[in-house]
Amino acid sequence: MLMAAAGLGLLGVTAGYSLVTFTAWLVWQRNRPVSAPRRRPPITLLKPLCGAEPGLYEHLRGFCIQDYPQYQIIFGVRDSKDPACEVARRIVAEFPALPIDVVIDPQQHGTNLKISNLINMLTHARHEWLVMADSDAFVGPDYLAIVTAPLLDPGVGMVTCTYRGVPTSSVWSRLGAMYINEWYVPSVLLAWLFGYEGYVSGQTMCLRQETLRAIGGLTRIVNHLADDHRLGELVHGLGLRIVLSPYQVEGEHHEQSYESLTRHEMRWMRTLRVLRPLSFAFIFLTFSLPLATLGLVLGSAGGLRPALALVPYAITGTVRLAFYAAPRYRQWRRLIGDLWLLPVRDLLLCWIWFRSFFTSRVVWRGTEFDVGADGLMRRPT
């Protein structure tokens, strides 16, 4: 009876979570980007670069063809020998009429090299409104107009976006995109549905320079692993709102091996553990299909009636398949060809979550860091 009760409990939890998460996703799909406002203040777009990852030229070029009246682009690198410099200069030559600065500055302000790069770039910013976007983001020409629109409200301190993982042909890249599209973003949307305003993604962060000055500048987050989240906390501390824009950017995943995939996702899991140390232990409740399968096994072993077990299991499985199919809409070859990755992805997610309890070390851009309970990155001793 205990096994049957435990199995039924797990099945009920996973079915309930799946239904609520799917509801959040459906509501989000109806929250389409609105038309851009007529008033469009000038913007400085900050693009920190490190290495010439595949597709970098195409990603950067998308930011140069924005339907926006006045904006400046700053590309920042730490080393003149960085291959990203050549791509940035190619962009400058292609768009001579667009104000583009390439800032090469090796000065390091803390352990977070991305934030150090941004600090060096900020001294060249000409405009009050700032947009910080990752180098692997791909956007359409309406991006700047839509994501910055909420800043017209003085009560809004920051705007951010969700994003969709776009895989390459590599199986590890496909698994990485599944992590984003089929587990992480649905979890974000669930929190959004219930009014949570603390989510901030480094893929896009829009704010005013006066807001940045009020929190003490980017030096406040230069040693933090979860720099985006910490920046959001500081902005929220000013009594300003954080808006999740309906615009969804796309980010390419170039994972070429099991090691690169697990290093990347271990850093993300470690970040989640730092941000929510108490609730992180219960994050397994979001692993819907593996948990439902365990519930089905326990229920069957305990003599649970098949109807009581199969109905919630079918609900969980159907929602899981819906999240799998959504990014592959009308891509029938991928829809069928990637199906075998679904159980692999779910089991790998469980494994990385479990491993994250036994390490404080992460690898970021080829450099190892120890991350303490305070979220600060330190060089290993």
C-alpha cells in the first residue's frame, strides 16, 4: 500500500506540474510582441566577444540591420589576437554608416571576464539606454524596438528575454538545445505565469545608464557567476520592475562533445543551486517523465489499479511530447530523427542535477572556477 501511495503521489505531482507548465507555455504563445512605440530614444548596444564561434558573423550582422532610427554598437574583446576581432572589423567595413566601435582592452576587473569586458566597453557608450546581448544571439530587425519599449515606463528598471536554443547537426548540440527548449524555458514561463519578476537572462539585458549608476555600476557583479540574476536583484532593490519581453531571441548551441555539453550544463546547474539553495534539492520534481515512470513502476509493484496509474502517466507523457515537438514544428525529419534523444535528454538532466551536489567547480570559457555559496567565482587554489 505504501508503494502504491508513493507511486500515485509521484504520478499526481508530475501530471499536475505538466499541465500547469503547459498552460504557462500556451499563455505565453498568446503574448506576442506588440508594435513598437513611436518614441524611440537612441541606444547603445554592447556585444562582448570572446572567440569566433561558428556563425558569429551572421549573428552580429543581424544587429546591424535593425529597424531603429539611432543606435550605436560596441564590440568588445580582451585580446587583439582574438579571432573575433577580424569578424568585428568585417562588420565595421560592411556598415560604414553605422556607428560601430571595436574596443580592445585587456584590463580585468574581477573573475567574471564577460562583465570585465562590459565595464571596459561602457566608457565608450554614447547613449543613455543600454542593451547588452550575448554574441551567439540571433535576432530580427524589430528586436531593438520591441525589447526596449518597456523602458519608456519610468517604473521599469530592466527588460530581458527568453530564448530558443537552435542546434547544429551534432548530437550534443541537439541535446543542449533540448535542455533549453524543453525544460529550462518552460520552467521560466511557469514562474512568469505566477507573477515572478526575478528572471533575467544574459542573452538580453536592457536598462538605462542612470539605473546602472544607481546600483553602483557593473563592478557590483564582476565576481558573480550568475551576473545577470545579481544585476536583476540590484535593480529590483531600487524599487524598479523587471519586464520579461515577449520577444524571443535565438541562440545557437555548438556543443561538440559530451564533455563540453556537461561542463556547460553543470555551470547552469551550479548557478541554479547558488540562486535557490533550498528549493534546488526539490528541482527533481520538474523532471516530469522520469519521475512519472518511477511512479508508474512503484504503483504497479504496489498493486495500484492500472486506470489510476495510466491516466496521469499519459498526461505527463503527452505534455512532454508536446514540448519536444514544438521546436520541431513542420520539421518532420527532425521530429522523427530526434525522438530517441528524448529519454537520453531526460536521464542526462537527472544525472547532471545529481552530480551538481558534489562539486563547487565550474568551467567557463576554458577556465576553471570554484563557486562558493555566496555565488562568487574564485580561482582554484
